[in-house]
Amino acid sequence: MNARDILDKELTYLPGVGPRRAELLRKELGVVTFYDLLQHFPFKYIDRSRFYRIAEIDSEMPAVQIRGFIRGYVLEGQGKGKRLTAEFADETGSLRLVWFKGVKWISGTYPPGKEYIILGKPNVFGGTYNIIHPEIEAVDKITGRKYSSLQAHYSLTENLRNNFITSRVISKLIGIILAQLGTGIPETLPQYLVKKYRLASLSEAMSRIHFPDNLKEIDQARYRLKFEELFYIQLNLVKQKSFRNTKTIGIIFDKVGEHLNSFYKKHLPFELTDAQKKVIREIRRDMKSGHQMNRLLQGDVGSGKTVVALMCMLIAADNGYQSCLMAPTEILAFQHFNSINGLLKEMNLTIRLLTGSTRKKEREEIGKRLLDGSLDILVGTHALIEDNVVFRNLGFVVIDEQHRFGVAQRGKLWQKSLTPPHVLVMTATPIPRTLAMTLYGDLDVSVINQLPPGRKPVMTMHYFDSSRETVYGFIRKQIREGRQVYVVYPLIMESEKMDYKALEEGLVMIESYFPAPEYAISVVHGRMPVKNKERSMDLFKKGITHIMVATTVIEVGVDIPNASVMVIESAERFGLSQLHQLRGRVGRGADQSYCILLSDNKLSREAARRLEIMVSTTDGFEISEADLQLRGPGDIEGTQQSGMPFNLKIADLGKDGALIEYVRRIAGDVINIDPSLESPENLIMKNRLEYLFSRQQSWRMIS
Ligand code: ADP
Ligand code: MG
């Protein structure tokens, strides 16, 4: 049997794994085949050459290894609390081993009086040390077996442990698989890359990662496996990007006409920043290339992405094509619609808004005009992607705040025209370079790294709840000077009820400190009817209300230059990127703006660190790097929806940034020479990509 067939076998074919264990492993770890199990990499190693004496133990220690004798067993407790305990002793003292499950089996398998090696984490309980569900092995069984002194430890679930599937069991199973494979696991990288980049072979890496002889072997094995994992992700992205930029057909926008010219000369109310100009140039180059543009526009909140998008819509119009802009919420869509309408009001273009609450009559008219081509720009929410929205000739699509849309949703817009429209994805959530390289690695990236002139950085302060009075005093002063204030409460899905309670109670308190008629307050939250929301926002926008009490519905896009104070309640409950977004709501006018983070007096270390970062910098990229370090990429907002290709088995998008850049360059070199991986030495990579991404590919292509 060849190695590939062995690797694809299901676990039930492994000695020691029956249907029940196989099912458990599938359910708990998602492991189905031999290969899956090999890919369940250890997360740490325990030095099994080190033995402890019972007298040396303290409860701060992680798992320790002890050699000693079981003196005898006792059954204790009743019902659910029923447990088996054993006295375990060496010449320096004794401790208790405890089992809640498998009572009969344990006492039968490990008779008292024999010498055993146990491994487990000691806890203090009732004045003695306990080890619950230790790993245990008779000393006489160990002699003669190859026993790596560094024992691999695998992440396991409670349920697995309760069923005696320990790290050692996993190790054993993996050992059997490796033995069956004999000389080797077929290489998954071409020889020339293995040589050139001095990698361990896959075979070596697999056996060393599970059974290392020393730390150096672990490092070498890890490097090889991470390299491969990240390399194939990048190769896939680079290959798709290269395909799109050279093989797809795109609409050619080669005219610069009346719309863009007259807007630029007569209606643009400010000078574009250099960064904005650069991005517009990049987009125009794409639009002329004859291939479909797929570009990500990153820029901090307030950097002026909207006007860039708008000018590109004018280019589309000049070339006789329609555009649309999709925003994640009704409020945002409404705002975009208003600002675009405002900027284009003296121009001869038809702009409409389409959201879930658009009336049927209006909807029908929009439908008609979309089809006869008399509608130039359609702004809206995901109402835009419904099947009954049909354009005459959609040429340019802008998606704002991308992380709120799934990749599949993006895809539906593509399908709305015969030749795929150019696509600009805008995000105000700066993400670290190397993360972007993976999440949006198939897109071209433009960055606006400059704020419009005259903006003063927002001053950020952190106060504890106990200093609330001080904060309110400050707010009063600001309102006296004519400024307006946001007070934002967290909104977390799981406890929606509680969150509204916080908002309602907060509102009562604020009303008591800021009484009518001297002060007027707007309230906005997600549960309000859209009409009321809009009215509330409008009052604040017009400066009629002084304070806006809101949940995070105002997180993105709201643009009210006179609002100069952002108070964030329970700031410790927000993530960094959300705090950054919220802070971006102020600092849009000419006055000095403030962001006040109010938090509980007691903070976790991580929460304290987050608030510290917010106080120390306003740079979105710096914040996103810190976020990645603190939380890991899985938690970064939007990572899940953004179409992470799969769970990484060994690499870490947060920590392996340098390696990501490195393998991306290597992938680029490979694709430059052989874009379709057709040459004999590259075929292995082509096959590998198909194996890894065939499912994913099919939904990427429609997107
Ligand atoms: P973003 O969407 O990137 O957060 P916006 O496009 O909403 O930012 O722009 C924020 C504000 O700055 C808007 O009021 C916009 O009119 C203004 N603005 C954009 N570009 C410039 C510029 N070059 N100079 C001055 N103001 C600008
Ligand atoms: Mg915006």
C-alpha cells in the first residue's frame, strides 16, 4: 500500500481505535483520517527525563512526573461525586490520585504494590496534593520502548480526557501511523524549494514534531511545517491575483469626461490630500487595464475614503456605466447617500437610496430606472444584492466597511453584470500588513495613510467610574463652549437585554446630571424604528441636542464635525478596533477633540493594556498590530467572516508575520516564472493547491 493510501485511511483502521474512539476523535478534534491525526500537532513538550520527588512538589507546578508505588485504592463519595482514590508514595512522601471515571478499569489495570510512573498537575485539596486523572504507566512496561525524553503534549478536550484519550494515547497512535508509513510521507513541496530554503523533508518534520530528540529538532520541524502551511496559502492567493490581473476581462474605463472634470474643478470643496490623489491614480490605472479591478482601500477613519470612491463613480459615469455603494447598516447607507447627494447636488446625475425600508413605490421606480439606465448611482444596504435588483450596466461597485459583509455577499454583486464590474472594498479597520496579506491577499491594496490637513489628534483619557463627576464637569464645560458630546454604551449580542438596561440606566443618570430644558439629549440604539433613529440623529446633527446617548450603532461612519467629545462607557468591554472606530467619530472639526474612556475600577490585565494603548496612540495601524499581539488573529473583528481559508494547524498569523512576508515573496517568484504551475517540477504544487483549496476555490471564484 502506498503512503497516500495509508494517510487517507480512517482512524478505525488503526489498532487501538474502535468505532467509539474514532467517533470521539472526530467529534472533539475533527480528526478523521490518519493524516488528520498526524496534523494534530503538539502545543508543548514535557521533559520526561526529569522526575520529581513528592517532597519537591508545589501546587504552582505544571504537570510533573513522579516515580512511585500505588499503596491501595479507596472508593469515596456517592452518586455524581463518586470517585476512586489511590495513595501514591515514594520514599519522600505520598499524595492522592483521583479518578471520577473508569473506576473499575483503573483498579484492575494498575494493581497496587507495583512501581509506576505518573504524570499530572498537582493541586492542593484538603491539605494534601491531588492529581486528578493522571497519566499512568507501569515501570516494567517502559523498558525497551523508544521513549523520547521530550514528550509531546496535545490539546485535548475534557470529554477526551474523561474517556482516557490522553496525550500519551495520541502519541502512541501517531507512533503506529509513522511506523506503518515506514520510509516516508511523500513530499508536498518541490525538491528545489526544500533544498534552496534548507527545509527538513516532510517525513523528517512529521516524525520530529511528534517525537523529538532535542529542542533543535522541534525548531526545525516547526519551521518546515509552518513554512509549508503559510506558503500554500500565499501561493494560492498570489496565483489567483495573477490570474485576475492577466487573464480576466474587465470593462475598460478610458475616458475622463464631463462628470469628473466638472466635479473636480467646480464642486470639490477641498484640496485632495496626496494620499487620496495617489489612490485615485492607482484605481484609474486598474480601470484602464482591461482586467477586473479588485482593490482594497484601507484608510483610517476620517482619512477621506468616501470622496475617493465618489470620484471613481464619476469615472464610471463618464464611461457610461452605473455604480453602486453598499454599506453595512441603514444609518450608514443613509449618510453616504446624503453626503454623495450633497457633493453632487449641482451635477446632472441621478442618485438613489435603496434599503430594507424603502417603500414599494420608490423601489419600483428605482428598479425601472436601473434597467433603463437613467439611474447613475445606487447607494444602499444589502438590499442591493437581492435578486430582483437588476442593473442595466453595472460597472463599478464600492463596498464600505467590508468586514461586515461575508465574502459570499460580495460575490452576489459581481454576478449582477455580464462582464464583472470593478470592485473597491473600503475598510476603516486598519489591519496589520501580514494579516491583510492573508485575509485580502488576492486583492490589490491601496492605503490612505494621511489625514486631511488641519485635524488635531484626538486627546484620549482614561477615568474610572469613581471619577464620573469629573468627567461630567468636563462635558458641561464643552457644551458651554458650543460642542456636542457622544456617550456610548457597549452592545454585546449575548446579553442584549442587559446591555439595554445599561443604556437605559445610563440615560436616566445623564438626564439627572444634564436636566432639561438646559440640556437636550438624543438617544439612538439598534432596537429603535428607523424613523425615530433618523430623527434622533438629525436633531443631533443640526445641533439641537447636546448629547447623544447611543449603543454602538454609531460605531461606523457617522460624521458630525461639531461633536468633539466621545465618552465610552464600560470601555473595558470593547475591543481595540471598536474603541478606535468609536474614537474616530470625533476629531472631524477644527476644535480639539476628546475621547474619554470610562471603566470599572477593577480591570483585567488585558483590559488595562487595551486602555493604555488607546491613551498612548491614535495610529490605527499601531493599534491593530497591538490588537493582533494581544488577542491573536482569530479574535480580530471580521476575521471569521472575511474568508480565512481554514484553521491554521501550526502557524500563527499574529506571531509569524515575518515568515508570511518571506513565503509570500517566494510564492511570487514561483508564479512569476510559471503562473499556472505547469512545468514538471511545479506540478507537485499545482496538485497540492487543488487538494487544499478545491472546495474553497469554487466559492472564491463566484466571489
Ligand atoms: P472615511 O470614510 O475615510 O472615514 P470620510 O470620507 O467620511 O472619511 O471623510 C471624513 C471627512 O473629511 C468628511 O467630512 C470629508 O468631507 C472630509 N474630507 C475628505 N477628504 C478631505 C480633504 N482632502 N480635505 C479636507 N476634508 C476632507
Ligand atoms: Mg467612512
